[in-house]
Amino acid sequence: MKRQLKVLSIAYPFSRVTSDSAGGAEQILSTLDKVLAKKGHETVTIAAAGSETTGRLISADPLVSKDFSDEIRANVHKRYQELISKTLESESFDFIHMHGIDFSSYLPKTETPILVTLHLPPSWYPSKIFNSESNSFFLNAVSYTQRKECPHAPHLLGVIENGVPLEDFEMSALKEDYILCLGRICPEKGFHLALDIAKKADLPLILAGQVFPYPSHIHYFENEIAPRLDKKREYIGPVGLSKKRTLLNRARCLLVSSLAPETSCLVAMEALASGTPVVTLRTGALPEIIEDRVTGRIVDSPNEFAEAIESCSDIDPLRCIQSARNRFSADRMVESYLQFYDDVIEFCFTKRKKSRVFDCFG
């Protein structure tokens, strides 16, 4: 990047952006904001009230209701769109980077280049986002598996794999015998399967993560998680960075039991950075992150979990750390995004310049 940029990041309006955010999109935005600011770029973030950013934060109205009805969502989207428009009217930016799954509900009308990172399966987004004819709107994927599942779209750029701040994690010489599960407590994460396997194999398991106030998430915890807990299988709630670091570096392994087609997995990257192998179902992009029998185990059924967990003792923690350093550093991710920013800005400038020439001679 030849010059310093002023970047506006726009977060998902229903979740706070912090370094301890439960959502992957919020964690990536937080990391981007921190590293971009460290590199001397000016960063501004529009996000939910209570967010914490390195650069300047423009807070949206706090969500005062736990009722996520269509009417509530529509009202939040309207206020968010107004806030974004007001921000763009009052100051100029070199680039806009959006991260929310619902971004199309508050997508600004502007000539400023916009990049939307797709953090979730392509089928979860409205199909219209792949049919845009705007010369200033672009998409990018976070894994090759996700990219292959996207419809053909000329404004869909390449893949930038997620990264994590490797300096926040470390290997511990003191390993304990528990299995760790970490993430949002919701049906698609399949934590009930992990608890069943742990109980059947008589293995201690620690489950950590946040239960968001969505009815389906609360119902899942109360009916599928709580009844499976006992003295050896415990739920400890959401954890901050310090506690997460300790849990990851002392765990026997991280168990990923997700039933969703994961587009990435930050906690798996964090585990590798801690020298901890990962046992995962073969779903989504997880086989892109974990190398079977080198940095963890990839299985085709939950019934294979117990044997895979047992074999993790054969995996060298240093191989896990080396894999994280080679592929999943936050600096590598940010440098890749900066190159995207540079390429998109140049493309948009050239397009507008040609358009003005055609207007003059048309």
C-alpha cells in the first residue's frame, strides 16, 4: 500500500465488536481495526453500542429489546442505514468494509468502494447480492470451500483466509486431560454430540461460550445442553481472552462438533497457535484448516470422536504451532486485505475515469 487510508468498517448491528466477541465476523473486524491502526491507517467503525475498537467508534443505538421480531430488525436496520448515511455525508473515506450477514438491508449508495466479507455460508445470504451491477461493490470469501459454493459473480473477488493474533496464544508445558469445546451455544454447533461422546468415553469436557438471547439458542441450551452436564462435563459460560488462552493451551484437544458448513474456524486456528490439536467433523472448510494426523484429526461421524481424541497424543504440538504461524497470522490477513483495498480503489478510479471520457465524447 503506497499511501495511508481512511477505512470505514461497518459491523453487524446486533452484536458488539470486542476482542472477546463470540462471533467470528466481529472478531475479524476487531483484529482488522487493531492491525490497520497499528500500521498507521485511520480507522472508523460503526457498530453496536458497547463495542470497543482501536480506532474511532461510532456507536449505533443500543438494542433495548430481546425480541428479534421482523419489525424490530427492520427498525434497527432503518436506524443503522440513517447513521451510515449521516456518517458518509459528514466525512469522506477511501474504502468501506462491511461484515454483517444482513448488510444488504443497510448498504449505502455511494461511489466509495465497498468490500463485503462473506463470513457465513453463501446460501444464508439473499441471492441478489451476487447480481449487483455496481462498479464500486465487491465481495470476498474466507475459504476456498466457501468460494466454490458461491454463484458466479464478476464482483466476487478471491479468498482471504481469516487470521488470529498469534501473539495472544502460547503453548503450555502443563497439559491437562480435558477436552475443550468453545463457541456460541446454538443448535448448529452440535455441542450436545460432544457431550454425549465425552460421557460415553468417560472423558472430562469443558464447554465454554455464550448463549445469545435468541429463543432457539435458549431452548437448545435448556433442553439439549443442561441435561447432559455433570461433574465431569461442565459448562463455564462465556470466557475472555485470558481464560480462553489458558483453556486452549492446557486442553488435551479442541473438539469441533459443528453440524453447519463452517466457512472458517477461528477457535481452531487459536488452538493450533496454542500447540493444541483439533478434532473435527469433516464439514465445510474445516479440512482446509486441519491436516489429518498432523495438526489434528478429521472424522466423518461423531462415533469416531473417542478414537480420534485418543490418538491426539501422537500429534506434535510444535507442528500445530508452525501451521498457525505459516498460515493464520493476523498480519498476513491484514496485508492481504490491504492489497485488495489497493486493487479495488485502482479499479474504481480507472472505471470512473473511463466513464468521464465516454461522457465527454459520447
